[in-house]
Amino acid sequence: KTCNESLNQIIVMYCTLRLPLPFHIPRTRTTLSCKPKRRRVEHLRCRCAQSSEEEATDDNSVRVEGVVSIVVERYGNGTSKRSSAFNAFPQDFKLTCLVCRYLLDDDDSPLQGFLEEREPKPDTNSNSSETNTVWVPDVVKDFVFPTGFPGSVSDDYLDYMLWQFPTNVTGWMCNAVGVGSFSGSSPAATAAASAAAIRFSFMPLLSHVVLFWLLWFCLYCRWVSKDGIGALGRLLIGGRFGSLFDDDPKQWRMYADFIGSAGSFFDLATQLYPSQFLLLASTGNLAKAVARGLRDPSFRVIQNHFAISGNLGEVAAKEEVWEVGAQLIGLGLGILIIDTPGLVKSFPFVSLTWTSIRLVHLWLRYQSLAVLRFDTINLKRARILIQSHVMHSVVPGYVECNKRENILVWQRFMKPRIIFGVSLEEVSGLEKSVFKVKALLKIYTKEKYILTLNKLNKDTEFSVSFKVNATSRDVLRCLWQAYWLYENMEESLKNKDSVFHWLKQSLSEMENKFDDFLFKLDTAGWNLGESNLKIPNHILIDLESIPL
């Protein structure tokens, strides 16, 4: 009888859990006398559909008098648990998540939990990273991805890492083939061979010990000078060009690979010209040091873009995991190549193999950078956005804009050509006209910049001088005005009065349409709070009045 009562109560509890929340369970049915034994309850597993009412109950752990309180425990690593029925019925497989419910009924009763497998609610805003990695075991995910992936990183993180991995593999293959093809370029090997020759040739004249250490010292100075030149390159990049990387990390990361490839080529060329070893090796080290000076800061900006949860350290650590894995594979494949009989002695074959792998490496690097989707505005993306708005009154989203962004082209070579931070003397023109300066100051009284035209033909060039207290908003305004002039101004204009007329008209158009441009930027998902549009601070214009 006791067994039957327990079984009946278990069935009643199962049916109760199937009801939508909240659970209105009378206290008379949950007394200690009618509870099932703890041993049976712990093995009770049920599956229930989730409703909006259930969500409301999940968030509340305190109930009014006469109703059982329920605490829901959600498992963070169970968001992609496979159902136990997957192996038996793979065609009916669905993603489930685990939760455990605790009924806080009687103060004297033991704490009892009920495990449930749920179908997660669809999220239309979530990225596809979780779907793409559903087949990856949880142990592997925790090892190679940051905690909370994919929600803890940006949407483009997985695409970038999948392209980055073969890029690093080919990079290490080039390194293995290039280094493995060297013979006798080590200072220790060269010193040992040369010292042996000197010892037997000049032993009657000088002590072989003195000559041996003298040769070691000379070779050491050569090697240090070679590496020292490379260190100077990194010093120059960090001290002189440190402000470039925040604006366009994709471009500088690509340039770093181009320059690094050139440095590796100089190293490879030392086999053809061993007499010029110091010159070629020093040039190669300088190029590779400059490449590293460009690579590291730009990659830090990319990592910071990924770390949307403030987990920059973990993102960097997981990148090391991918890097080391690619290194092991790349070095292994490179060793297989250089172990091919007769390959090391055939310089044409070595150079052809290295060049082929390097070209594949550069292509993969470009593809990995092309999938990055920054939602901040730099000069390149600002040009694309403003041109689209001026011509079509449409502002593309950050995904489309990043696809249209040209990684290889420097923004100052884009058309129309716009030069920022010019002096007042350049604004006045070749004739250095005071009248022109006064007219421009009057036209741009309300603006924090002065924009002028340098040419009136197909290659129209704009010059911009910024005033004190100018902001990134003023950079957008001058770009909008320049593109409107470039698209609408007649090419046949030659006199100053016509130029001033078009400048005034462009300002009027900007006043009417610039707010619409900012509104469409916001609705398209652009991050207007963070901007990479920097004001050149080496020349700023300030107006002062001197009493006569």
C-alpha cells in the first residue's frame, strides 16, 4: 500500500510539473506525510514546454501565503546539451537546456530538485556562431573559445578565427621552409669552421685561442648589429606612427604582412649572395621588425573589438591557443617539405615553394580581415556612408559598409582627395590673398572648420583647416560638404565668386540634410558613441580680436 501511494504521488507530481507556471499547489497536498521519498524524487526527470507565464514564475522566488515557493537553477554550460534520446532518434533531435527546480515547501523537509530539459526560446537577434559550433564537444569549446561564447564576443569572432587559423599555418610553413633551407648562416657554425681553418693556417704566428675568440667577437658584433637595426625599426614605428592603428587596424595589419614577406625574402636571398649576408640579413630584419611594429598594435585593436564583454585578456589567451595549434601544424608540414630529398640543395625549387605558400598566406590574411565588421566610423567608412547619403539618401549598415571597405587603399588616395589639417597660408592659396581668408572666415563663422577648393577640374582637391574645439562631428560635416560639392558642382567654374557661391550653397544643403544623416546612422546600428575620426592637432585655427 505504501508503495502504491508513493507511485501515485509521483504521477501526481509529474502531472503538476506539466502545468503552466505558476504552480498553485495547495499546502495540504505537499505536507511531509504525502511527499514521495527523496530517493525517488532525485531520479525523477520530466520535460515541459516553456511559456510566457513560466518565465514570469522563474524570475520570482517568493510566493504569497498558501502557494509553494519555487527556485529555478539554470546551468550555464547546458545551453547546448544533447538530449539523451538523440542516439536513438536523431531525426527528432532538438537543442535543449537543463534547469533544476527546487520546491521550498516545508521548512523541515529536505531540499528536493527536479531536472528538466527545455527547448530554448528562439532568438532572432543571436548570431549563427552557436549554430555553427553545435557539433563541437563542450570540452573543446571551453578550451578554444572564451567563456560565454558566442555571447561574450562580437559576431565576427568565429569567422575571423576560422580564417586566421589556416593563415597562421601557412605563415609557419613559410618560416620552416625559409629557415630550414639555410646552411651555414648560423654565427656559431661559421665561427667554428673559420676558427678551425685559422688555427691550422696561422698557428705558428698567433695562439689559436686568441684568434678563435677574436673571430667569435667579430661575428657576434655582426649579428648584434643586424638585430639592432631591426630593433630600431620597431622603435621608430611605435614612437612616430602610434596614432595610426586605431583608425584602420585592418589596413595596417595587411600592410604588416606585406612588409614581413619582403623581409623574409631578403633572408632567403642571402643564399644567393653570401658575400652580402650582413646587408641582406640586416635589411630583412629591419623589414620584419617594422612589420611586427605594425602587426602587434593593429591586432590589439582587433582583439579589443572582439572583447565586447570586457574580456580582452581571455580573448588574447584563446587566440594563443589557436596560434600554437597552427604553429605545430605549420612547422610539421614545413619539415615534411624540407625533408624532401634534394630540396634543400635546389634553391630555385625552395624559392618557388616558399613564394607559392607565401602568396596563399597573403590571400588568407586578406580574407580573414575582410570578415571583420566594425560598427565604429573611421575615415574610410565615413566616406562610404556620406557618399551613399549624398547620392541616394541612404545609409548602409555596418555589415554592408565593412564589405565595401577597401582594405588595401589608404584613405588619402581615395577620390575626392581631401587633405586635413592644412595651415592658414595654404588656405589662402598661391596668391596668399587676405580677401579670400576673410571671405572664408565669414562663410564658416558657425562651423569649426574651413573647407576650400584647390582645383576646379576632374581632380578636385579639398583642403580642411580645423578650428580649436573641433570634434569628430565636425569631421563628418566637412566630409559631407566635400562630397556634396564633388557630386554637384559644375566643372566649368573658374572664378572665385562662383567658388564662394558653391561653398555657401553646400553649407545650406548640409544644414538641411545632416541631421537626417545622423538619424540614419543611428537607426542603421552604427556606434556613434565611439569614433575613430581624430582631429589633426598639429595645426588649429583660433580667432582673436585685437582692440585698435
